[in-house]
Amino acid sequence: MLWTRSESEQPFPFEDVTILVVDECSLVGVANLEFLLSILINNAKLERIIFLGDILQLPSIEPGTVQLFF
């Protein structure tokens, strides 16, 4: 995949990403998380996603909040 930055196209800079760590995941809006994951799943070598957060953390200011229950 080519990545457009400024006026030139460059190789996708995150194509070798295998692990994604999302810290403070309760602050991440659903739309942003979906955008990030779709790009990495389709263009990187993503094998594992680790979500970190605090259940007492403030919610996202954007619509939707990533909530994980284990």
C-alpha cells in the first residue's frame, strides 16, 4: 500500500506492525478505533491487539466508547 503524505506517495510506514497496544482504551471513540483497526488489519501484519484501561476512567468525548468486560 502506498501512503500519501504531503504531495508524495511513500510506502505504508506501519506495514511491519504485529502488535497493537491501545492504552486508556475507554477514551478511544468507536469511530477512531474502527478506522485504526481497519487500516492495520488490511495493510499490516497485525497478529495481536492488547487493550489497557481503567474501568473508572472518564468516557470518550466522542460518540461511542470502547467498553471491554472480562
